[in-house]
Amino acid sequence: MSVGIGVDLGTATVLVYIQGRGIVLKQPSVVAIDASTRKVLAVGDEASKMLGKTPGNILAIRPLRSGVIAEYDVTEAMLRHFLQNACSGILKPDIVISVPSGATSVEKRAVVEAAKQAGARKALVLYEPLAAALGAGLDVSAPKGHMVVDIGGGTTEMAVISLGGIVVSRSIRVAGDAFDEAIIQMVKREHNVLIGERSAEEAKINAGSAVHGRTDEFEVRGRDLVTGLPRNVTLSSEAILYAIKPALEEICSGVIDMLETTPPELCADILDSGITLTGGGSLLYGMDALLSEKTGIRVNRFEDPVAAVALGCGRALDFPEIHEGHVAVLRRLA
């Protein structure tokens, strides 16, 4: 049996959508490999547990950086593993796979080739903000402007969409991973303690905030850089906000800059319909309120922001034009 498959190949998470079945797989974009032979030892959840805990002969890596392939062979192996697990019994599927709107032709070709090597009959790419708009249920084929901001792990994708195409877009390489790195550097600078990526992410989820007012605290554990001994540090929401504020300001500036280049008629539509917020980074406490405050426009966060791009790739399969190539998707969705 051959059916269509939509894949959100994200920096932090991979989601697989199958026609008629919905999202069937959601796994971290992490692979553990043998350092000498490059043999894949674990993928997804199992590999994620190894981050920062591996011996010298094992590497736990993220093969995608800033939304594009950094380790081609590892990405291909990861994609093949996920497709085999999620798509048992499906032969040579047609795959629609997401890429950042700022991806180069070389980066897009690498994604297509990786999907074909992983078993796809045909692989086509779809820009992430357009996929997010489709997944969020927006009527992108109408002569009306819609604005989508998708905050992922490696990139923040933003676009104004009308008549089935992207009118204005911007892709900035600041998103969830940048928040984590900012927290790591803040703990190192303020407390002389080195913490790992997973600890920083847990602090962001449990106590992080994009606005003032949250009063939660979270305890992280790391290595004291002076004594070399393990040590606990308690982080407040205000401390985390202080750490990630530059990254938040860069995202807000990107949205404002894009609005400044948007045609006035579309700006009027956006003022009516609001900004649609998707992606895992949008789950940061107060992110929608911050964007609304900075732009003066209502911000609507999609009910399942992490799944929006995968759902959009799946919905794009319903358009016959998808089989004519990526350009046809952008120009002929109407």
C-alpha cells in the first residue's frame, strides 16, 4: 500500500503524519553513534537520554542544526529509522517534508535526497511557515493576508501568506535552542556552575517566562567550575527572563521588521485576523502576550503548536498540485 506522508524534520523534534491516521510518531531529533565506526546505536527517545552522559566511544548528536542538515549520513539513518517504525507496510511513500523558509537550494536538495535514500518514492519540500498555516487550519488560498510565526528549536519562521503563497517571509536562527544556551551561559556566569542542555531546557519549561509576573523556581544540577564538585542552583523565573531577553528581543524585532515590509492591504488583514503562533517555542509562558505587546496585534496560539507543521505537511498531500513540485505548491494551492 502506498499513501502520503508528511514529515516535520525539526531541529529538536521529528513528527511523522500519515494520511488517514494523523500524527503517528513524535521523537527527539537525536542519534547516538559509535565514534569510530559511525554505526547508529540509538535514535530518538533512547538517544535523547544519552545526551551529555556518553563515554568517549559513543557520540549523542543532533544531526540537524538551525532547521537544516548538519550531518547528512546521520540524518538519513535517523529518517529511515523513523519511517520504518511509523510506516510499517507502506511501500515507497510520497513524502512532503518541511524546510525553513530561508533554506538554500543546496539545503533543500539535501533534505530531498535524504528522504529518497530513506525510502521515499517522491520527496517534496514545503516551507515551514506555509506548512504551519495549513496545519493551523488557516484558509491560505483566500485573497486575504495571514501572518504565521513558528518558533521551533533551531529557527523562528515567520511569513505573511495570501492566495496560497508566501508574500513576505523571514527566517532567523534564534529559537528554543538559543533560549537553552542563554540559560546555560547565565548559570555559568552568575553561579560558576556548568549545566547541560537538558537541565537548561527543563528550567525553561518549568520556570521560564517571556514576560514579568511569573514567580516559579526550578532547581538545576551541574558541576561547580571552582571546586569541580556537583552543585545545585535554584533559578527563578525572573533570572531566566533576564537570560533569554536578548533572544526574545531578536524574535520580536524580526516580526516587526517583516511587518514593515508587508503590503498595507495585507497589514490591514493581519490587524483583523491577528498573528497565528505555532511551534514548541510558543509554549514559553507569556510568549503570545509579549508578541502582542510589541506589535499591537492580537496573537492567537494554535491549540497544538508543536504539531502544526506536521499537520500542514499532511494537509498539503490533499492538493494534487503537490505532485508537480514545490513551486506548484506555493503558486497553485488556490
